[in-house]
Amino acid sequence: MFIFTVTISTHFLKTTHRMRKILAYILVSFVMISCAPVIGVVENNAYKITCDTEAIKKEWETNLNNQNTPAKLVNFEIISNKTETTGETYYLLVAKNNDNSIKIGRKLQLVNDKFSFITTNKSSLSDRITITCSGCSNGCGIALKDDGKWICTSCIEGSGCTKSETITDNSPVINR
């Protein structure tokens, strides 16, 4: 009788352990897919930032300092644009400094009227790049070409515009 009970208990424990692993995997997968931090929403045909941008601001200002382009970022906004040839719409979270001479941004995805950073393993490299355009206050904006490469638009007043890219492995922690 004792051996029979141990056999049942061991089998039950193995089954329970296996089930826990499967349930944990399903739960983690669901959370990773459906609960990406929401940056903003579409509300009345306008883009509205709903997260606290302080963590993003700190990360981006650190990136700028590492590129020898120190700046205090202000004016965070979600913008949309279209690629040159195909006209494909894309979305960006963008911040600028006070005189608009530095613009920094990262591509967003829009799903069910909610914006979030693209963080899946299957995303392209251009989806995980933080792009910086600096050098002039008029022009020198962030744009995406049809081939997925980021560019900085020309300066209106003729001075040079500089581009730099930072690959992001993880999104900053977003507080809501």
C-alpha cells in the first residue's frame, strides 16, 4: 500500500509540475504579447500620450550625452508620417530640445488605438532604433525611407544636419 501511494503521489507531482510549467509559459506569453507598455492612445482622431515620459526622457538624455550632444528634452509628442514612395504610415514618439535643434524619436506600433514601442524578437532592427537628428531648428526632422532606413530631413536654413542611431534592446520602464 505504501509503495502504491508513493507512486500515485510521484505521478501526481510530475503532472502538477508539468501543468504549472505549461500554465506559466502560457501566462508569460500572454502578458508579453498583450501587455506591452502603452505609450499613448488615439482619442477623437488625435494622438495623446498617456504614460509618464520621465523614464524615456532620462534614457534618451543619457543617449544624447553619450553622443556628445547634451540636451534637455521637452515637448514629447506622437506623430505620424508616410514613407516617400509607398506612402506607408508609421508612428513615432518624438521629443525635442527647447530650440528644436535636437529631435530624438523611436517608432511606435498602433494596435487597437493604443501606441507602444515595438519590442518583439521578430521586429526589424529599424523598429528598435532610437534616432537623433541634430544641427538646426528648422528642418532636420526624423523620417523613414521605404527600405526601413532612418534619415534626417534637410535643414531649411542650409546648415548641416547630423544623424545618429542607438539600438535599443529593451524599452524603458513606463509608469502609468
